[in-house]
Amino acid sequence: MQNLPDDLHHHISTFMGARDLAGGTRVAQNWRTVAAREVRARLGAASDGATTTQTLRALELLEARVGKRPTGRGWRDEWIELQYAKLRRTFAGELVMLDHISQREIRDQLEPHWAHGGAHAIDKSIEYVRASVEWKVANGWPRDLAEGYTLVMTNFKAVVGDAVDANSKEFAACTHLLRDAVARRAAVEAVAPDTFNDLDGTYGLARHDAAWGALHPRAAPGLSFYTAAPVEASASSRCLTSDGFCAPVINVNESEEVVYEPMDSDIVRFVSRPPTGAGRHSLVRTAETTAESQYDLPPLTRVTLLSVDEPGTWVALGVMPLRRLYTCSVQFLA
């Protein structure tokens, strides 16, 4: 293999997956250059400087679920369908209402609310998350990525998760955007502190992704599962009280401020660690404002249960919440 011409090396590399390319670099010195070139070619604009075979493997796994990044279609082009899918999800199980909103004349009445100039258009929706967007831009995010990421994570985690779980290409642009953003920031952000979310409250993890149903009082440490929906968690001192987890919610009716609402739910704690050869093991900071301290995970993250603590037996952020706590580690490729 060492003596093969460069053009033949390159031709062979085009048939190799990320794992094969990684293995090749350990076999022959000249394969390192070939593999690096092939990885850069396949990642293209998505690489943003990250050109490891691990990055390519992450992209391959995502493409197996939602297809390749759409050509000529971005997250903004999926906005109306995202809204419509969210509405259908809201009325899941209510057959009469689902039939009603599926009628063409009803949809024609709804779409202007989501289209440019409507009450729930992109430009109007951005105003409610302006602080988070501006924090991202100030910390090196391209503005379009900051706006798209913030809006999708705020409004459509469950919808994206449904598409990933169903191997659907419907929201491929948004799903690739989430992967791109987390991959970019994972390379520059520090290991996250302990972060928290509620399991099955109004905005809880299980409400967005059925995979979180694996966590229950009889679940044993060592249990692992893979997510479909992206995950957000909080490190804010306001997210825990003695009564439990308080979810950061945009108070649309009153102001653009974030308020913390108590959730009637068990709690999940995420313990982050430095990266290893197996992947990333830390949530990624995506907002640090006066109202929020947000850390996120992409779809297809592996979650492992480390321990289960009963209500009133654990302390975090200076309080002893009277809720059951599931402590988990994470792993994803980026």
C-alpha cells in the first residue's frame, strides 16, 4: 500500500467510510494525508476547521437518519412546515382536531401567521430570543447560525426529534444546522459544569423525546440509550429550588424576559467530562445571559445512567430538591 501512486490512494479512499479512513492512518504514513484530504472533501463547508474522521463519522450517522444536507434549502425554508408539524404534535390523539387542521382551507388560514409579516414569522420570533442570539454572535457564531439554532432549540426540539426518530428528511436542513453548531462550539468551549433539566414536566426531556422514558425509579445504573431530539439543560442557580426543577420559559405575554417556572417532575443531572478518543462527553454552552445559562446536546447522543438518588438525599446548587435525581453521563461524536 505504501508504494501505490497518490491518485490510486485517493481513488480507494473515496470508497471508505470514516472508520476505515481512521484505521488506514494507523497502517501507513501516507494514508494520513490521503485520509485528511478525503475527510475535508466530504465535510466541505460543514467542517469549519474540524476535519477529524470522528467529525466525518458523526456526519455519516446523521445522514443515515435524515439524509444529506439539502442543496438549495436552509432552515428558514423549513419554518412553516416546522410550525405545522408542531401544531399537529400539539393535537396528537385528537382525531377531530387533526382532521380539521389538515384541511387545505384551514392551512391557508394558518400559514400567513408563520410567513413573513405574520405574528409568528421568523423576524418576530427572533425578538423573543434576542439576548441569546446576541450572546452567540458576540462569541463568534455566524449570525444566521445563531438565529437558526436559537429558534429551532427554543421551539422545535420535539419536531426535529420526531423526524430523526422516523428517519425522515423533512427537516434535514434544521437537523444539520444543529449538528454544525454543536460541532463548532464543542471544539472551543470548556467542559460544562453540572447541568439540569426536568424529566417529564411540561417542557421536560421525555415530552420532546420518548427515549427518555428509559429513566424510571427501577432503572439500574449502567443503562444506556440514544436520543433523537436535541437536548438543552441549565446551569443557572435559578433552575433548582427545594421544590424541584424550574424551567426557563420566555414570558411572551408579559415581556421578553425569561422566567423560571416550577415543574412537577423528577430531575436529570448531566455530568460532563473532557473529550476522549471515543468522542465528546460534555454538554456544549450555547447561551450565557443575565437570564440563562444554557448547555446543549445534539441528536444521537448516547446517555448513560450513573446513579439514582431519592428525594431529599442530594444537594446541588446549594439546595436540597425534594425530587428524585437521575445522574447521567453523555457521549456524542462531533
